[in-house]
Amino acid sequence: MTITVAAYAAPAAGAPLERTTIERRPVGEHDVLIDIAFVGICHSDIHQARAGWGAAVFPMVPGHEITGVVSEVGTGVTAHAVGDRVGVGCMVDSCRACDNCQAGLEQYCTGGGPVWTYNAIGKDGQPTYGGYSQQVVVDQHFVVRIPDALALDVAAPLLCAGITTYSPLRHWNAGPGRRVAVVGLGGLGHMGVQLAHALGAEVTVLSQSLRKKDDGLRLGADDYHATADPATFEQLKGRFDLIINTVSAPLDFAAYFALLRTDGAMVNVGLPEEPVQITLQSLNGNRRSMSSSGIGGIAETQEMLDFCAEHGVASEIELIRADQVNEAYERVLASDVRYRFVIDTATI
Ligand code: NAP
Ligand code: ZN
Ligand code: ZN
């Protein structure tokens, strides 16, 4: 029997989200039913609810930073049990057989791509619905364990903002002796700063203004500069091994490439809706590179959660009621978020 649950959905692209009900599939052999406690609001939710990245599936229930408690498991489930504290991020399925899936890079599945938590069609041909809802049914492979040291509300944003910054920091070897800049101190940025600091790197925040400087330093940054000040780009020339760009809008990329050392890399996790412009001359000078990175795999997400528990890292959140979601979206768009809105799903 399908399960009827309350949710918040965007009925059409750009329409305000409103309360509704959705159907979840019956709990299958390898499925876990999760009573969702908290769900973060990622800027990607807003891009997609407004169809900013292209055609999207409506009605849309966003939400891919999910934490909660297991309330039922299928007969073949071995990884999780009723009562476990668990999380779900951006993916709920993948082919499991391609080289990337086998290597723990499910987010880069080449066997038809991962099934995203929402704004996608599942293997059963039904649309997927995200975490702005009271319950979700997910295959056990895509469910991770929340360590006891992490409260479920401040852990929710780790499922996207945490892993999306942790994965490139690890891949590009952020650590002692490496200088890392994080561009944009929003949801992703405030996790990037904490994680890069915990990994032992020297961390600089590049924010539009100095408005959040105290917070940035408290979160672990060694240095903080305003990108609105042209002197920043003079002072920091050739300084960084790695720049993690979390900005949701296009930037003057040449100005940021100039801040990289020889062989430095700028990794763009921010995904603007518009195409961006770069000139190859701006990379060519010092064998610099520009890349991008998508979330992280399931095993790496568990590793990141365990790392956060061990190092006392979590999200700084503003807990809201579900009926404040549209207002929260406007505040995210205005860069007025410190540093992640999280919905208490009991208010749905
Ligand atoms: P967010 O909380 O809105 O943070 C973005 C930050 O960028 C803002 O707080 C602001 O920081 C800065 N910013 C915003 N507009 C700007 C502009 N026009 N010029 C310069 N700086 C600007 O968003 P988020 O949830 O962290 O997500 C950020 C981006 O990452 C989104 O595009 C999202 O879709 C994408 N994303 C990608 C992945 C992935 O897998 N690659 C995963 C999750 C999210 P300051 O106020 O400090 O300047
Ligand atoms: Zn996200
Ligand atoms: Zn695959």
C-alpha cells in the first residue's frame, strides 16, 4: 500500500510552495521508511523550484538535506534498523553496476545517471519527491547513518552543503601547508570554511562584503576579504592552491584565476543558471585549472559525517516552520542567510 504523507510543493515553476499531500511507494525489500525530522533549504532547491536550470518536474517537493529516524525496514535491509538516526542527500538510486557506481561515485553514475531525490523520475516510472515532507521511502544503499554526536537539525545541511564542499576539499588535497579560499559565505561556504579548517588548511573567505567577517573567523577562517574591494584582488594575487567557489551567480572568473598559484585549481560548486564566460588566456599563464564537482558519493558522505562528528563540525542553522519556506527562499536569494534555513517537518 502506498503511504500518504503531508508535504510542501511548488505546483508550477516559480509558484509559491504550498501544503499538499503526496504518495510514497510501499516499503520494498531493500527499502527504509524514514520519519523525516528536519530538512535543509539548499539554493539548488530554489534554482529547481523556479526551473532555473531548465525544464523540471512539477508539482515539485524540494529538499535533499534530510535527517530523521527509521520507522520501518524491508525484509532484506541489513544496514539500518527501526529507531536508527539517518540521513538522505541528493540521490536515492543509481545503476550500482557502472565503473563510477562501483567506485563509490554514484553521483557520476554512467548507467543512466543517479536518480535525484526530487525533480526526477524513479526506476518505477514515478516522480521522486524530496524532503519537505513527513516521510520518505529510500533504498538502504542511499541512506547514511548520523553519528550520535550530531544533532539531527544541525546535521541536515551536511547531506548536501557538507558533502559538496568536503568532496572537492579532499580530492584537491586541502590540508596542512595548503592555502584554500572559499568564495561566498552562504550554506555551502560556511561548511567549506569549517571543513577546510578542520582538514588543516589555511583558509581565506572571499565574501562580497565584510558584513560577516566575525562569523567567518569564528568558523575557522584565518583571513577574510571583501570582493567588492578591488584591493583584495591586488593583495591576494598568486596566493591560493585551491579556490572553492560556492557562488550561485556568474563571477569575473579571470579575476579569481589570478589569485591562484602555479598549478592552482578553482573548483566551482556553485551552479549559476546562466552560462558563464572565461578566456583561456586567464588560465594559460600558470597552468591553472578550472573544474567543477558534484556532491559526493554515498561512502564519502558517511566519511564526511563521521569526520564532522569527530571534529565538532556542524551547520549553523535558522530553524523555521514549513509555512515560512517562501520567505526563506527570498532571504536566500538576498544572501540573507546565517547560514542554512532548516525546516522543522513537524510543522508541515
Ligand atoms: P547560498 O546559501 O545562497 O550561498 C551562496 C553565497 O554566494 C551567498 O551567501 C553569497 O555569499 C554569495 N553570492 C550570492 N550571490 C552573489 C553574487 N551575485 N555575487 C557574488 N557572490 C554572491 O547558496 P548555497 O545553498 O550555498 O548554494 C550555492 C550554489 O551551489 C548554488 O548555485 C547551488 O545550486 C550550488 N550547489 C551545488 C552543488 C553541487 O553539487 N555542485 C550542491 C549544492 C549546491 P556572500 O554574502 O558571502 O558574498
Ligand atoms: Zn543542495
Ligand atoms: Zn552507475
